[in-house]
Amino acid sequence: MDPGHRSILRRNRTNLVVGLKPSELYDGLLEKGIFTQDMIDDIKISGTRRDQASTLLRDLERRGSRAFPCFIQCLRETEQHSLAELLLDGQPPSQPLAAPPPLDIIRPVLPPLPLSSPLDRDRHEQDIAHVYPSPRPSTTPSPSPEREHTKRIRKDSIQIYKMDASPCGHCLIINNVKFEPNADLSNRTGSDVDCDKLEKRFKSLNFIVLVKTNLKHKQIRHELSVLSKKDHSQFDCCVVVMLSHGTEVNHNRFPGAVHGVDGPAVPVQFITNYLNGQHCPSLQGKPKLFFIQACGGGEKDIGFEVSPDEVEPCMGGADDQTDAMPMSSSSDSLSTSDEPDARATLPTPSDILVSYSTFPGFVSWRDPLLGSWYVEILDRILEESAGTYDLATMLMIVNNEVSQNSAKGLYKQMPGSFNFLRKQLYFQTQSRGQTPA
């Protein structure tokens, strides 16, 4: 793009992001050859309307000398004339674009309590009971003291996700083992062990499990798109497991990216966006869980010295391998987005949990015979504790146990999670079959 045109776009970026209607421009930009369909798809799943506008403007700067005039033409064709004139003038608008009016909040109005003297106490208490009625006593018998020690008691429906559908939901596992020669990535020996463990584990937790092996980056996106278009209305949860090489990318929500067997990577943020409340309506308000066994970067953590009482030494194998690639500089890297639009619903990334096998920027270790540290311990903790603990507690246990391992007697690994769940999550188990009451 001509430097002058790029300067105009950047100078007016704030007003463009506020006022642009990107969804109306996609067809025109595609027909004029400015963007490919893959690029349009990436913009669509980048987040809110503002996120899409920001991504579109960023990518537009890289699309050659025709991009700016074609963009102006598309603005006129979609009747976004004020923005077209703004760019042609190269000046800020005389009046800023108006923000949407605030939502009216309606609150119930309670009648004032009547004033009374001490002599009217009985009548006063009746008035209070009329305005603030007491809850009706429960007809459900109280659990016996013995059951209280063996069964988790649900305090109220707000605190725990509903997880009693049968099946509970879909689980997609993408297992990339053999990489193409031009990808410059080693084969991931031992990943099949991870895949078999997690396939059996999530079947035991009453999920419909689908395994896909050795997918290219476009095939990864296709499978996620197919999953997002399913009707999840009869299910309570959805799980995605990614087993592959990984890399570090710029991001504005979730770090990291996962490589296809052909080399290019799919950012974790894009992976989560397929199932968020905006792009998968039938999963709105339901937990979406992502488990990422891949490196978050190329750094190797040698840890720090602590008292012997702090840890129980656990050694990894001498042949442990990593799933690392250097930080990506591809167009898949995500820039910092603008302020999100005001919403009267749940936030777009709500009810999402992303569990990473390692801290962003660092390698993740895998034994060629036993599989990865993270999956081995995650599978065991789910087996031992899914009937007792909620997911967040179990992942804390996983973090602690993985942190005890050492690769080649030196290197460490620290898993972690980006947790945007709003409630506690208890999996179904074969012995119980449903979430606690």
C-alpha cells in the first residue's frame, strides 16, 4: 500500500473502528481480489465487530496499491459514505461518530415500609412480610450426616454448571504426529499414547469423542468450523484437545498457536473463537474447555533452587522431547484490539477455559514411550479425582505434579490455565452419572 494511504488509515483508525461495518464489506473485498476467502474467514472469527474492524484494517495495509481505492469503493457501495469521505479528505470528521445510546436499566420499585409505633409491632411485621416474603420451606428431606461426608452438596444453582446431559457433549481431539518434510518440524513420537489416553478418558466422562489425525492448518480450521455449526442445545459442555507442535504468537486474549502438519500455525485465540458465545449460539452459557499439549515457545526453564522439603523429586526421561517452534511472525499473529463494544449479554469469552501444558514462551516435554508429562498426569488426575473435585482444583493438582518433573535432570515445565468459567465444573463419572444435586 502507498505510504500516504497507509498514513490516512492509521490516522483515522479510531473513527474507522468505531463506525465501520466490516460484515457488509466482505463480499466486495472478496470480489475485487483484495482478500481471499481464508483471510475473510480469519477476520470473521477474530471476535467482536470492533475486533473484526481492527483486523480488517490491519490486513488491508498489506494488500498492495489497489487496496485503498477498492476499500473506498466498497465503503460507497455499502453506503458507508461518511467513512469514505473521511478517508478521501484525509482529515478527522467535523463531529465524532456517536456512540450507541446506553441501555435502559429497569429496576423494580419496592413500596416504602409503613411507619409505626411500638404498639403496632405485629401489624408492622405483617407489612414487612408482605413486601419481603420469606422463602417457602423446602419439602426435600435433609441429607443424613453420613451422606454429607460422601456427597458434594450443591449450595445453589448459580455456583455449579449443569453437567447431567447424556451424552454430556462433544469432544474433538486433533492429534498431529507426522509432519511434512517442508514443515521443518520433527515427528511427535509418543503423541499417539496421549491421544489414546484422552480418548478413553473423555468417553468415560460421557462425551462423544471424535479423533482427527495429522491435519494441515486449514483442515484444523475446517474441523473446528464443523464443530461450531453442530447443534449443541441438548448438551452441557464441549471439549477440544490439541496435540501438536506449538509456537508463540502475539495475542490479545489467549497466547500461543498450534501447527498443522504442513507447517503454518492456527492461533489458540482463533481456536477458541470458533466456539465462543458469538459464533456458536447453542453453546452460549455452557462451558467450552480447551486442552493444549504444545509448546508455548522455545525457552527452556531450568527452574530455581528451593529447599528439599518444598518438592518431591520426579525425574523425566533422558530422551524427552519438546514440541517447540520459534515465535511466529506470520500474518496469523494477532494485534492488540481496541476497546470491545458494550454488551447487554454475557462477555464473548465467558465460559471458556484454556489449559496449557506449559507457560507461554516455554517448551513442553514429551516422552517418546510414555507420552507428554502434562497429558499423563492430567489423565491420571481425572481418573482419580473427577468424582470428587471440580475442574479448576484438578488442574491445580496437575500443575503441581508436572512442576515436580525434570527433563534430562535439569529442565522444568509449568502448566497453567486461562480460566473464564463463571461456575464450578464437575464432570460426570461412571459411578455417579450426573452432576451433584
